Amino acid sequence: EPEVTQTPSHQVTQMGQEVILRCVPISNHLYFYWYRQILGQKVEFLVSFYNNEISEKSEIFDDQFSVERPDGSNFTLKIRSTKLEDSAMYFCASSSQKGRGEQYFGPGTRLTVT
Amino acid sequence: TQLLEQSPQFLSIQEGENLTVYCNSSSVFSSLQWYRQEPGEGPVLLVTVVTGGEVKKLKRLTFQFGDARKDSSLHITAAQPGDTGLYLCAGWGYGQNFVFGPGTRLSVLP
């Protein structure tokens, strides 16, 4: 069964460093998403991406964040200068259809900023 | 921002019991999805409900979407320890991003 994969599973970085989180969405999906979940809190929407551009983004997704689909399979989230409060689980998801489309989530990357 | 609330926040029951958890909003959602999340893992999609009043069954799990598409429920019959986990509702509001509820943490004791 097709699944979303994410690497690395755990990333530890120092404050101020850049990190890139990688995702491989399900191959025939066209819509891609990033979410984060701070420990003990709700899953929060960050950004959606379609046709090589951002469709929507939340207030969390500020200038420190960027997304890219560098090739036909990967979808990346970059945090330019990490802060302590960026420590969270980051989930990638993909969908074949916007709006009512079902989203399938990856296993997540645990980012720890020290 | 359309919010989803879930109740109860925590639920601990004995194996074999039935339970219902709820997902509510003051806003209309075009669809709602239910996920189950294990610690340290991503949400796993259980079901999507789209039509007001819709009922979907997945083995011992029954999902219902309210007539007004503002609420949903998940009923589990004869709960088993393997049902233990965090149950999340989430959905697309009209003109809104995908939002998650805070979840109901279910513990089924053997």
C-alpha cells in the first residue's frame, strides 16, 4: 500500500541553524502539506502546496519557513534559522484531491532545537 | 478560524465496553475525517464523512456526521486494548485550511 515517507525520523540541531525536512508523498498525489505538532498540543496546519507553488499558509509559516518540490518525488520543508520553539513533530501529508480530499500522513520528523 | 472541539478529552474503559466520542464545531464543514494517532507517529486516517447524516461503519467503529455538518461522533462497540490511542477529528471548513481537533485519548484496559 502506498505511503508517505519522511526523513530523518529525528533531527537535533542548534538554535540558529538551518534544517531541511524531507518527505516523499504518495506518487500520484498532487497536493502536499506540512503540519507540526508541539508536544502535547494539537496538530497545526503550516502550508499547502500544489502545482509548484504555495496554495495556503498559516500564521505559523513565517519568513523562516519555505517549501520546495525539488524533483518529481521529494517535498521539503526548510527552516532557515531555527528557534527553540520550533521543536516539534513535523508531519508531511499528501492528497489526490483538494477540498474533500483525504490526506495521508507520514510518520513525522521529530525536530529538537537546543 | 473554524475550531473543532472534542469530548471527552480522556476516556478510560474496560475491555468489552462501548464508548462514544464527540467532535463539535460552531461552523459547517464540507467533510470531516477521523484519525487515530499513536505516540510518536503520524495520524492514520480511519474514515471520511461527507454528507450530512451519513453513517459509516468500520468493523466495530461507527462514524456519524451530523445533519448540519457541524458535528460528528465515533462509537466503538466492545472496545479492545488495541483500540487504545488518540482519536482526532479533522476537517476542511469552507474557505478554511484543514483543522484538527485536540483529540480524545482512549485507554482500554484488559
